[in-house]
Amino acid sequence: MKIGVYAGSFDPITKGHQDIIERALKIVDKLIIVVMNNPTKNYWFNLDERKNLISKIFEGSDSIKVDEHAGLLVDFMAKNSCNILIKGLRDVKDFSEEMTYSFANKKLSNGEVDTIFIPTSEKYTYVSSTFVKELAFYNQSLEGYVDSKVIDDILNRARKYRG
């Protein structure tokens, strides 16, 4: 069984993330979506909330597991016997940054972790969690940018930030 890992902060998960997840499942038999916590970032949603948003979208899928990790991703992958890392790419900037990480992960894992890059679908090239939060903050429609199952959660959180 081929098990892949797709990691990110997912604050919140977008249709772009969802697109990469669905396409990754054509490559791997099981995908572990790892919600990362970076202590230098300010999140709209805490770790459990981000995991719950993802679980809400993919509930009932036997091919997807949602987990969390703080620390080096290669440590999580070794602990879970995974060696395929999935990364989505929107643009050249993403590619440049993710290539550097892929080399580092390969070295840190003693050659065990390989990274597979999946370019985003054209319609999601400009969609990011930051973009979604900005739309929500200004009470704009999130239709087409996030799954309908999580729109209310995001808009409700935006209301808290607007005050």
C-alpha cells in the first residue's frame, strides 16, 4: 500500500488544497493530511479546529486520515512509515521554495522521503488561505474558494475578527 503525506497549516483549507488532495489519491492508496503548527505563525483557527474543518470535508473517506505534527515532517513520516510527500505548487515561487525543502527532506531522511509535486489546477492558482481569510473578513462570498461544508465556519470566524 502506497501511503502519502500532504502537510500544511490549512488555515483554512481551500478548494486548491482539496484539488491537490483529490489528485494525490490517484497516486497513493492512502493520504495522511498532516496539519502543522508553526509557533511563528498567527492562525485564525487553532490546530483542532483546522483538523475538524478538513475532517468535515472528507468525512466518510477511507483513503484519508487527518493528523497533526509539530516539528520536522520527516520525523512524522518515519514514525508513520511513509516515504511519499505530496506538495502542491501554484507558481514558480512555490516551486523554488518547495524544491529546497524536498532536497532537505531527502537528506534528513537519509534518502527515504521522495517529494511528488502536483501543480494546482489553473482555476486555483490565485487561491490561498490568506486570500480566503481576506474575502471572509470583508464579508465576501467564499463560493468556489472553499468547500460549502466549511463556509459558515470561516465566515463566523471572520465576524470575530471584525469585532
